Amino acid sequence: MATTRPAPTTGADDRCVKAGAPDGPGRPAQTAGERADEERRAGGGRHGNSSLVLVTALLLTVMVQGPIRRALAAPVMQSWMTVFVAVVLQALPFLVLGVLLSAALAVFVPSSFFARALPSRDWLAVPVAGVAGAVLPGCECASVPVAGALVRRGVTPAAAIAFLLSAPAINPVVLTATAVAFPGHPDMVLGRLVASLLVACVMGWLWQRLGRTDWLRPPVHAGGEGRSRGAAFWDSVRHDVMHAGGFLVLGAMAAATLKAVAPADWLRTAAGNPFAAVGALAVLAVLLSICSEADAFVAASLTQFSLTAKLVFLVVGPMIDLKLFAMQAGTFGRGFAFRFAPVTFMLAIAGAVLTGAVLW
């Protein structure tokens, strides 16, 4: 006798069986509507928690507004806020310029262009990239994202480093500002050009000789697959502004803090000793973090110092300062910044002193 088999369930019966299947041992099934209600309740809970945190923060601010107002009115805080706002406002336009150029390089310029523009030999690509820094009309805040874009486009890091260091100091805007700040010393413009380009090339060659790939983190970038060039360009701009701008703010905060707590008369004491004067202005250039378009006027105002010490100030500042260190760490990694900064600092001092000894 043939055995009769039950007909397989299909269609609505199958959906009913699936809907009635338990989600787990001893747990009844959960319908789609119940899941949606649970997600809405969870979202409402998160929204309610965020609103509670915001209201609590506002209430605390209102309750302690008196002490906050008195703290902000203190002379130290007034000096801190002045320096912080000045550094950010000076640097931000040139940071945006650098971000725009970086995005244009990343989106609109083909990778093959850089292979054709730079010599195939790395040792020769370094000085060519250093001289090419003259075409970037910005300060050091603009050169960091552009150098990152060059590395992303396949330019050898040694050449990108030479561009990074030379661009803020030898572009026409900076050299013109230096000539205006030192009307009686046109040799200061020549000294700044020669010393900055020399240090940039030496740093590039040192990296080519001694640098390791694991010391430099490849700069990250928002992907642009599947989008138009315009969309990829603006996505790149937003990404780099948020990324580099955050480190700019951190560097400005550090510069403002050190400027506010530093004693006012230590410069007068240091100016009397030539060696101390060079060291003092080198450290001051790092701490003040002034953009290269404005640093010549600050250097010219330090009348008690020698021309060589002022040249040190003008060469060190565009190559390494607090905001630059933060931006370089954010773009290329902290391992790179901690190795790059001290070597650049010492070479910048040596290059400026050597150039000053020849000129004066």
C-alpha cells in the first residue's frame, strides 16, 4: 500500500508558519509592526537622553555664568582669547585655500601629470618640488593639505616634504611682505629665500636617504567612486576642512596658552647674547605660531635683536610651530611629526645662521 505524504505548505500558509516561528527558545515571534514600534521607542529614548543632556548643560551654564564671566574677564584669559582668535583668523583663509587646491589636485588632476612634471630621479625631484613651492600663494596652513594631496597622488614623500617646507616661505606673497617689513634691508628677502629653500631641499634629501615608509602614514581621503567630479570635489573639501581645521584649533589653543603664561621680559634678557638671541627667537617662532604672511612684521618689531636672529625667526616659523605640528600629526601621523619636527627645527636654525653669516 502506498504511504500518503502531507502536501507541503506554500503561499499564505508558509508565511503564517514563518510569522509564528519563535525568535528564540521560549520566546514568541515578533511581528514586523512590533519591531518597528520597538525601534521607534529606542530612537525616542536616545532623543530624550540627548535633550536631557542639552537641557542640563544649559542649566549648569546659567547657574555658573557669574564665575565664568569673571574668569573670562581676567587679563590672562583676555590675552589667551586674543592670541587664539588671531591665530585662527590669520590661518583659516589660507587653510581653506590649501584645502581647495588639495581637492582640485585630488579630483581634477590626473596622476600621470605628476609623473611627467617631476624628474624621475628622486634626488632631482626634491629641489624641483622645493622651487615649485613658490607657486602656492599661502601660508604653512595651506601647504600641509596640498602636500598630503601630492603624496596621495603618488609623488615621492621626499619631494612632497620639500614642497611642504618651501611653499610657506618663498612664495611671492610672503617675500613681498618681508620686503615691506624690512624696507632698509632687501638682503633679508634674499636671506629668507635662500635659507628656506636650502633647508627644504636638505630635509627632502634626508628623508630620501633615511626615511622609512612606516614612519609616514598615508594621508586618508574621502573616496570618490561612483560620483561626479563636482560631488567628489566638495566631499574632499568638507573632509579636509573638518580634519585639518580641528588640528589647527588645537595648535592655536596651545600657542595661546603658552603666549599667555610666558613672562614678558625674557626677550630683553636674551637679546644681549647672540647665541641666546638665536635660540630665543627660534623658540618664539614655534610658540607664537604666526602665519608666514604676517611673521615678517613681528620680526621687524623686535628691534633689539640682530638680523641673523630675525632671519632664524622667519625661517623656523613657517616650517615648524605648534599648529603646524598638530596639522602634520593629523595628516601624516604622530610618528612622522615626532621625528620630523625636531630635525626640521635644528636644520632651520642652522640654515638661517649659515645664511646670515654669509650675508652679514
